[in-house]
Amino acid sequence: MFWRVKTSCLATFSYGYFQASVVLFLPLFLIKVKGVAKDDTILITAFFAGGMLAMATWVSKLGDRHGHLLVMRALGAIGGVMVASFVLLSSFPLMCGAVFVAGATLASISPVSLALQGVITPQADLGRANAFYNAAYAAGMLIGPPISSVLFTRWGGAAMLYHLAGMWAVFVVFTIAFAADDPRSRPREAAMLR
């Protein structure tokens, strides 16, 4: 069962890892390195949530129409670039824009991955599949902050952000390697889903 839902599990693991890490360390990076006022860091969370709110439903419809893994691959690539580019940004409005795009892409991966899981899992096995999915999310939330903490402490916030961008790059490669996990990638099954 785990092998059947591995791409959904990696998506939610990556998001849990990313989310728990940036919630803890991005405000510190903004304050210490970028010189953002402490009270302004709350806007970063607002823009991230706004991006997810604006895009999650629309992106989920794209996944249903064109393939969940294809859409997650695009979201992971765009979001990973936004995370990496954050290191170079010096304007706070541009940072807010980058965070909005990161929320629109990376936060939207979670509902798309859950939709993929619903498509590829027999109804009788959904309970077990959801258990693996939730465990992967929890594992990401547990593992991400300690690793990010070490990177942040030893090499700074830029290294921490680059490693998060690298994690999304690994996810994108994984979705290419296991593209067949999505029925829409197989012509006969895709035709039946229309």
C-alpha cells in the first residue's frame, strides 16, 4: 500500500518538512539578515496563506484535468525557485510577493497530492492509505526543524533556504521518475478518467 501512494506521501512529507522549518526559522532570517522589523514578519504568514487561499481550488481542478503529478511537479519547481530566490531579495514587498507565490504553489501541493491518493487507492484501502499519508506529514514536521536548525545555526539562513529549495528539486525529480503512479500518465487509463 505504501508503494502505491509513495508520491502522495513524499509530497506531504516535503510540505510538512518545509512548513515546520520556515515557520520557525524564516522570521529569524528576516529579522537578523534582511533587517525586517519583527512586527512586519506576520505579513509573511499572511501572504503565504493568501497564496494558498487564492490558488488551492484552482490548482486542484488543474490536477483533476491534466494529471495530479504533472501539476505537483510544476508547483514544486516554481515553489522551489521562489524559496531559493528569497535569499537574494532585499525589498520587503518583493519578499511578500515571493512568499505569496510560494504559498500558491507549495501549499497547494498538499490538496493535489491528497486528490491523487484518492484516485489511485481502492476505496477499501483509503483508511490505510490516509494513515501513511498523515504519518508522512507528521514525519516531515518532526524531521524538518532539527535539520533546518543545524543548517541555520552553523551556516545561516541562506543555507537553510537553499536546502529547502533542494528538497523541492528532489521532489520534482521523484515525480518524473514515478510519473506512472498517476493514471493520467497512462493513455488508456487517462481516457477512462475523462
